[in-house]
Amino acid sequence: MKIIFYRNVRDKTLQENAKLRVGSWIHLEEPTDAELQDLQETFKLDEGLLKDALDLYEVPRMEVEDKIIYIFSRYPYKKKEQIVTSPILFIVAKEVFITITKEKFSLLDPFIKKERFFTTQKNKLLLQLFKIINTTFNTHFNTISRQVRVSSYELEKISNAQIIQFVVYERILNDFYMALMRTNTMLKDLQNHHLITFFDEDKDLIDDLFLSNDQLIQMSNENLKSIVNIR
């Protein structure tokens, strides 16, 4: 599925399924081969990197090809009652901003409804999307932390099923930790190498993003230690 969004600073509302123009945000989720090929040919994108966006095990990283920036990250979501992460690719090109996800991007609707953003401000839009991804990580962390804390107060009542659940939580938290650590490193490289220009008014957003990442990484460690101690 492909959606084209457009909104500049003079527009009162966001246009969905808009006509493609400079400053558009193109979002593809569960893309077909034909959609990827059309995207590649239209904007002269790297074919291999586009295919990497559909690799379930792709890790957060950054690549630059022909002055186009490819930023791989991961976002959390629920799949069959289990919490997992899935890859997302952000592409910052001269004419447009592009996002590609292998699975349905469950954070898209809440983001569009809650966040005020302009597709013509590509760099700020990138930061805003990272912010909502971190907020979702935090929600899942709070759920796991609460359940682990309850179990820690009732050790004599822990069942085999709960022990198995702890193993599942370990897998989830290790997945979160890896994604957040790699994303943190990638964002710092992005800033330090000045590959993207951020305006002064975006500084607070950047600082909040790094602070949030550090706090989430700390939460990963604390919860993993608690689970190991309980087991």
C-alpha cells in the first residue's frame, strides 16, 4: 500500500493520497515488488537498500548513496498477542521524504491524528517519527515492568507459565535493547557528521530524543536484571 501525504506551513490540513510533488511524504507498507521498482526508478534509489527494508532481521544503521540518506530503524508493535519489533526505512531525498515498512505500520494513524507536522520539513518530520516510536517503546516497557514487579512480590506463587513468560520478556527486552542501542549510535552519527541540517528550533526535539533513548536503554537493563534475579 502506498500513501502520499502533503502539507506545507501554509496548509491548514494534511492532504492524504495527494498528488506527488516536491515536499511530499511517500509512505509504503507491505509494498509490492512493482511499488518498490516504481519508487526506485522515479527517485533513482538504491535497489539493494530498498530490499533490505523488507528483511525482518535488518538492524538499525545508516547508509548514504548519491547524496540520498537511508536510515534503518525498528519499531515495536503487537503481533498475535506478542510484542515484536519490525524494520522501518526512512529515506531523506532532495525532493521527498519516504518511509517503508515490511509490516503494517501501526503507529501511522495515531501519529497523523496527534502530531502537527509538515511534510515539507523532512528533517523535523524524521525526528517526530522517532519520537512517537520511542513513546511506543516506553508504553511496552511500562507494561512489562508492571508485570515483573507484581511477580517479584509474589515469588512463592510463581507458576511454570509465568517462568516461561519471563523467558519471553527476556527475548523482547533484548530485542528492544539492541534496536535502541543501534538507533542511538546511528542518530549520533547523523548529527555529528552533519548529514542532515537541523534548525535551532529543532534542538529541543533532538535533545529530548537522545534523553528518551538513554532512558529506554536504562529501562531495558533494569528490567533484564530483575527478570534474571527472579528466575
